[in-house]
Amino acid sequence: MDQSTNKKDVLIELDGIAKCYPKLRSSTDRVIALWQVLRGKEISRQHQVLSDISFQVLRGESLGIIGENGAGKSTLLKIIAGVINPTRGKAVVNGRLGALLELGAGFHPEHTGRENIRIAAGLMGLSRAEIKAKTPQIIEFADIGSYIDEPIKHYSSGMIVRLGFAVVSAMQPDILITDEVFAVGDESFQKKCTAWLDEYRQRGGTLLFCSHSMFHVQKLCKRACWIHHGKQFMYGDVFDVTQHYLAYHEAKTEQQKQAGGETQSVNTSNEYRVEQVHLLQAGNAVIDPVYQMGEAISVTGQVWSPDDRHPNVAVGILRSDETPVFGTTSEMAGYQLKKIGQNQYGFSISFPDSVLLPGRYMIKSHALDPEGLRVFDTVELYFQVVGKTREFGFCQLKHQWGSS
């Protein structure tokens, strides 16, 4: 613990958390596991779900938990919420905790919504008097109409989440844990939840927010923890962590496309072709560079001309999913490639004040004939843009707000 941190301000402290489950694929496995337990030994065949997770969450902090499906996020949240125990390590939680974990957790399907309010609120530590006083507020927030007096087995997934969130919101916990609360429900409910979470944080509430929506993670959290294959892969500033996470996914998509044969092969025929293409950063050729928002982006390359006539080149910037962002050609700009050798022509293009928003991009360089009509060859280079902003889209346009 940081010496400057008051121990009373640490609401969540995890130290070396690990979680394992026995692998019981057959009756023989179960017999062996039982024998090992009876002899006081650790079960030998285990599946490691979490390994060595350690961090602190201070009072008033908001932490995003991100990662792929199966990474161990939900298991981690259940350990923090006290639903399950870790196999190894220590989890300390100080303060009243409210948790929205699995869909419908804490609700009985045969009971009505109104009855489940009493049950769930009681399990969360509210007294009978508090439950009675807060029930109208919960019903109003849930906004499910007459369904409040119907068994929740007839509810949609969105209605169950509405009711669960309404109960938690009325509880006013010191610590709130949510697991994919925006995965179901309509847009109006998501806006209501976001507004409530904003207000909760402003009042000094402590939030653990697990989501696949990086937009909501960036909006609601200051820090983030990336769980990858059960390990704490990255922890820190929310923009740094989420942008690395998005770049990882985009790079993974690129690899899958290449494995599927979607990436264009190098042209070795006796036609116009692109050669020696490089992305520059601070004047140096860099492979897969990472640029800050606003940093200059430059490309240099050569085009081989089979008949030694001046070729043209087209350059396009695309998101990694191949959504076009910008494209131009040397012919459009009236730029003639410089002859640098027999059949060799050089080019460069620079974007001195890049307006690209954070994300992973590619630059495609195309070799065109002297007339600028036919594309003969394409080379792709990838790069990433990072920066602290919640603006969305491809580029940051200059703008000015004002009254109508």
C-alpha cells in the first residue's frame, strides 16, 4: 500500500487472487479428486481461471474491468462480491456493497417483481423499514408497469436488469459492482443507468464496471484493469488500457484475415509494383508505429515501372476493418514521382497535423499506371493512434459550440 494512502480510503484490496476449478470430465476423475480431498491433498487436475490478481480501489474511484469472454472477469467480480472464495490470495472489501452480476441473480422466478424487491433488498442488507420506504422509488425507477405484480419468469431479460438495477440504485451502496449491465435493455434505460452512475460517482461512490463497451468504460471510469486469460494483463489509466485493448482486437482481426487469405500478396510480376514502403515517425522508418493524436504521419516508398515511364501512386488511410477514411493520388495533386534509378521512382506523402482519433489504422499504397487508370499493386502498413479523448468516429474536426 502507498504510504500516502489512508487505509480507511481503501475499499477494495486484492492480493494474489487465484481461482481454480477441478477438471472432472469422467467418473474416474471424480473418484480421484474425492480421494485426494479425503487425504488432505490438493486436487491434481485443475483448471486455472484466475492467477495473481492484485490491485486496490480507493473510495470514490471508478475502475473498469475489461477482457474477452472467458477471461475470468465475472469470476473476479464474484470473488470481490463474496459470492465465491478464491483458491489462493486475499480479497478485502470495506463498506456496503451492491452487485449486479448474473442476470436475475437473487431473484426467484416464481415470485412477482414486488416480492422479489423485498427479497433482494433484504439480501443486500436493507431493513424492513428501509425496504418499505424505498419500494415506490424502486418501482418507479424500474418502469416496468403492471409487470411489477407478475412472476418474473414472464419477464424479458431487459425487464429483469431494470428491476435489479432499480434495487441496487435504491440501496445507495458504498461500492457498486456491475457486470454487463448495458448488454440488455433499451436505449432509454441505458441513458437512465448512465445518468444514475454519473450521479453516483459524483456523490463519492466507488464503482467496479465490467463491460465490453469501451465507450461506457471510458465515460464512467478513470482507471481500467484488462484481464487476459485469467491474468492481470494491464492496469492503469482508462484511455491507455482501453486503447491497447482495442488495438489488440483489431490486430487479432488482421491476423485472422491474413490466415484466411484476405491480404493481398506481393506483386512479383512484370508490372508496376510498390516497393520499399515505410511509415515514418520523427523521421525514422518504424514498423507498426504508435502515434499520438496530432502527431505527423509520413509515408515513403518506391514504385517499379516496367517501361520506365513515370507511374502514379494512390495512398489511402482506412480503419483496420477497411472502412475508408481518406484517399488521394499523385495524379490528383499534380505530383510527379521522382526518378531515383533505372525503372525506380520514389514518393513520399505527409499528414503534418493528423486529425485521426484513437484507433488502429492501415495505409494502403497502390501502384498505378502513368495515366492513373489501373491499379497494379497494393502494399498495406498498419499503425495505431492513441490519445485521451472520448470523441468518436475517425477524425477530430474543428468545431465550436454556441447557442441557437
